[in-house]
Amino acid sequence: MNEIEKLIRPELRNLKPYSSARHESNQQDLILLDANENPFGELNRYPDPYHTQLKSALANLKGLATNQVFLGNGSDEVIDLCFRLFCTPKQDSVMVFTPTYGMYEVLAQINDISVIREPLINNQLIDIKSAKASIERYKPKLLFICSPNNPTGSSIPIRDIEALLDFYSGVLVIDEAYIDFSKEESALSQLSKRKNLIVCQTLSKAYGLAGIRLGIAYASPMIVQWLNKIKPPYNISTINAQAAFNRLAQKQDVQNEINLILQEKAHLENELKKLECITYVYPSQANFLLIETPKAEKLHAFLLSNNIRVRDRSSLIKNSLRISIGSPQENKQLLKTLKSYEKESIIYR
């Protein structure tokens, strides 16, 4: 048994996965009377359980092998499956670097796994020395790093990820939902030499496909094989897989949209810094900006009353709002409304 297999929950090691009708044969032009499907209609057949065509396209895009690609019903399913594969309820723990994406803790609670919270330096960077001490003390089964991080937008330098991988013997899960907007190197560069690394990405952000719920995990063939064993047999629909495949072919359109979002973000960041009602704008390598403002609840309500909804993140960082980068017209309207709020605040101060 190798080191990765030793990390898998003992009760799963002898699991015989469910074998669906479509697992058993991929031969074409068969009369299909095996899966209790309706013989009529355009979407009457169950999808390919492994979506080989889509995985091949993603593997080619990332310079990886097809057997290093796993697909989930959104990144949340991928993360949940990581809990279920490696963590024994009531026994194991995981570590998160706070503030960060809230679903790690939600899924930990659902799976009855304890959470070790390691604070980020200035809400942005990992304290490697402190993290190593906590790992040594608590021995968490999984480490979750969101980079670029949500809600701050800060990226974790690849050297810090390497430092943790050199030290850590559990499974490190890097959530790179916003990596397409970042200047930082993807942790995919570490996959060839790190068997205990899972890199999660998504088509929800840069590819504009949040509605299809398509999450991706890149990992060693062994981890992908185990994730395939425990996933629901048809977790990705035919329609969603085709939409993803078609979008991957639109490389230039996607890059043009990314460039526009980054251009708009730079402009918006510059304008936000001029406003007295905003005390700090976090440096961001994502498609959003986190701001600090003296009365976040008041500003949030004012924007909503003007038909603009941003995310109040004050539960994570005091008096903070997260603003997604919209279209040029939407960003223009946001700035106009913020200036109006500032004028009103001065009048009634």
C-alpha cells in the first residue's frame, strides 16, 4: 500500500463501486436495452459517466493526461468528495487558512470533521512557520488553500505552497477558482512531482459558465481513480458537458473577456481609492475587489436601494464589502452610486 492509499478512509479501501449500464460498454451503434431508458427523445440516454471527450479537452488545455482529470457537479462536489474519501467522521480534522471560502467549513460540519483555523497574515498571506507548527500539533488529513483567495482576492505565492508540500504528508487541496485572473503561477506546475496534491478549478468564473455547475480536480491518476469510485455515477449531465466542451473551443473569446474584466478591475480599483467612504481596497488577483468602509451595512443597504447588490463580508473581515467586476456599464453605474452615497454621507455627517 502506497502513501496515498494509506490516507484513504479504511472503510473505503475495499469498496466495490457501483457499475452503471454506461460503465460496462462504450461500444457505439448498439441497440440499448440495458438501462431502463425511454427509447424516444433527444436526451433520453444517460450520459457518459466519465465524459472522456471533455476530459481530453481539459487535459490538452493544461498539458496533463486525461487520467489526471476529474469532473464534479461544481467545485463544491469535488471538495465534498475529498472529505468523504480521506476523512473519517468524528476522528479526522482539516485545516483552513482564514478568512476564506465558507464552504470548506460547511462541508466539514456536514461530514462531521473538525476544523483547524490558521489565520492569514493581514488576511492575505500564510504564516508558514505557524502553519507548520499547527500541522505538527493537529496532524490534519486535508489542508485547504484558496488561491486567489475568496474574499480578499490575494494569491498565495507558489513558493509557500511548495514549502508546505515539502513538509506536509496529508493531502493539500488548492482551490484555484480564480486562477485565470491571477499573475501567480498555478499549482498545476507541482502535480508531476506531488502525489498528495489536488488542484481544483472551475468553468464558473473566467469561462462564464456558473449556471452549468462544472468543477474540475487535477490530481494524480490514483486520486482521480478513487474519486471516480465514490462519485455518483452520472454527476455531470450531457447538456452541461457539451456546453463546457463548446466553451473550451472559444479560447480567444474567453481571453478577450478576461482581459476586459482585468482592465475594468484596474479602473475600478483606481476610482475606489479616491473615495473617502472607502478606507482600504485589498490587492486582488481575482475578478472582484474587497473594500473596507466605516459603515459597511449602511453602504450595502444604500447600494441595494439603488438596485446594486454587492456581498457583505463583514462576518469574515470587519466592515468589508466584496464587489464583483461587472460590465463597463455596470461598473460605471456602481461608481456613480458610490459618489452619490459619499455626497449624502457628507451632508448628513
